[in-house]
Amino acid sequence: MKCLEYLILLLLLAEFSFVGIQIGLLYSSPISTQDPYMKAAAHNLLDCGRSKIPEKRIAWNLLDTCVEESNIRTVNAGKMPFIFRKNRPVAWVFKNFDKKNMFMAPQYTKFGPVERAYVVIHECTHLALNSLDYAYHWQSHYNNLTKDEHANNADSFLVELFEHCGQNFT
């Protein structure tokens, strides 16, 4: 029985080491230089949100601060975490222990400023508002979310901005 316990312990240590290395690689990704066009687009969208959806003014203000203060780390393909091998996200955050860093996959850099702004605002909803990803706007079950789920769904904030403020939406 002792041998089995040691084997399980060894496997757990290996798994934690593997995850630790992957997270370390992510944090070794460079912080992107300032992106004034993305920031201007994000601030314009959030200004529009404050104007046209004033009941969410506090949320728009928190998102504005997040856009301004977050570090955007561009992750090259070789540093993409193993857990994303099947599902390649454009961006992600570790909202439970890091409220300042966003990680962007290579395809993020191919987007225009407005599309990048939507991505950053989406990630900021996780960091500043503690939102979840119940469904993305392009998924069929997005329209079946409850009112409470929409109120805490990251993409629901983006759809609301798009519906009231327009501009391109990827």
C-alpha cells in the first residue's frame, strides 16, 4: 500500500510541476507595449456604455480602470498551455489570483483596434467584475441563458455594448 501512496504522490507532484512550468512560461511572456488605438477604442465603447446604459455606470467605470491598468502579455504559440491544445482561446486571465495580467494568443495581434478592445473589455469583465463565461455570443445556448446568467456573463456585456454603441464585433 505504501508503494501506491508514493506513486500517487509522485504523480501529483509531477502534475503540479508541469502546471507550474506552464504558468511560469506564460508570465515570462512580454508585456505588450502601449496600444493607444485599442485603448482609445475601449474607452470610446465604455464612454458610450456610460451614456446609453447609465444603469451600469459603475461596471463601465470599473472596466475603464481595468483597461487602463492591466498588463497585456502576448503569448507565442510555443508557450500556449497544454490545457488549451484542443480549444485555442484568443485570451484568458487567472482572475482568482491575478487581477492585473491578461494573456493574449497570437491571433489577438491580427485583430483591428476595435476587436482588440472588445477582447480586452471581455477579459476585464472577469478581472474587475468577476464575471463568468456561461456562453459566448456565437454559441447557440447564449440565447438560453437566464437573466441572472446574462447579468454575470462576460460576453453579455460585449453584446450590450455592441447593440447600443455599434462598431465591429468579432
